[in-house]
Amino acid sequence: MRVLLTGAAGQLGQALIAATPEGIELLPSSRRGGDGLLALDLADAKACRMAVNQYRPDWVLNAGAYTAVDQAEAEPELAHAVNGTAPRAFAEAIQQVGGRLLQLSTDFVFNGRQGSPYRVDQPRDPLGIYGASKARGEEAIETVLGDNGQATVLRTSWVMAPVGRNFALTMLRLHRERDQLGVVADQVGCPSSTLNLANACWRLISSNKQQPA
């Protein structure tokens, strides 16, 4: 089974590569490529379609994203291109040539005001550009592939890993550098280990080996 992985250089991408099951022909990609990675810029919708047409993967595992939440407010076009237009491009290509799509998304598609866990079928209501761009990607996939079984959206939150940039590593670094730390106390989240998240992705893919007709 062939899997095209995006965001392979990121913290989740590295965990996915390390946890790749036997029998998977993995095609890992990142924006810059190099070091055994294919070059695939998610801001280039044409390149996303061409990658699916060229490699004909059984799955596209779209773990790549524009994740700079604050910076997205200053770069809305780039955020929407990577998080919204790329998923649509993958979905459209898969609709034409076959295969499946596993899209990694985020709890930022909701407004966070509920105070209790969200159901997967609740209406999206993002507050900022980042959340809106990820919601746009989800909506595009639903529009193109519908409920025919070719797409799965997996939402996660507070992704943390032993590598990369994340809240846990930032706090550890600041603890080494400072005598006192000040942290906001009005946010509630569910930390997600990249190790567990990678295993969940591979379990989902392995349990759906057969392509839809």
C-alpha cells in the first residue's frame, strides 16, 4: 500500500515516519524536500494535484499545515492556500484517480466558548484566520468527496512531541532560563502526543486497506 505523506519534516510527520507499519510504501514529502523527502509545496494547488496523479497513492496522509496561529492573521492568503486549498486539490485529484484522504485538522474550527467537549458533527465556528483556514479545508473535502468513504478528517489539539516547536518544549526551555514563569490560565485543551496520534493514523489506514469502488 502506497501512502503519500505531507508535512514529513514536522513533529507529527517525523512520528509518522518512525511508526510506519511494515507493508507501507511511504512517500514522505515536505515543502523544501531533501534528506529523502519529496518536495511538495502545499501552497501550490497544482503541485498537490500533480503529486496524486503522478504517484497514485492509496492514501494521502495530509499532516502538513500552516500552524502559526498568530502569524496567520498577517498571512491569510498563505494560511488559506495551505490549510484550505491544498485539501481541496487532494480531494479533487483523488475523486478522479481513486484513493483515500486522511486530513489532520484542529479544534480551532470551533470557537472554544462551549466549556465542554465538542461533538464531531457540531457546526464549525472558527474565530481567527488559522481556524477559518482549517475549517475551509474540512468543508472542501466534504464538498468534493462527500460521505463516500474516501475521506476521513481527524481533529486534534495541543500537539506535543519530543522534537519541534510545541508548548511542552517551550515550557521546559523557559523553566531552564527563568526563575519564574507566567502562563495564561483561561485556556482548556487536550494535549495530544505525536506518538499516539501517529499510531492512530496508521491504525485507521491499516483498517481501511481496500480502496472504495
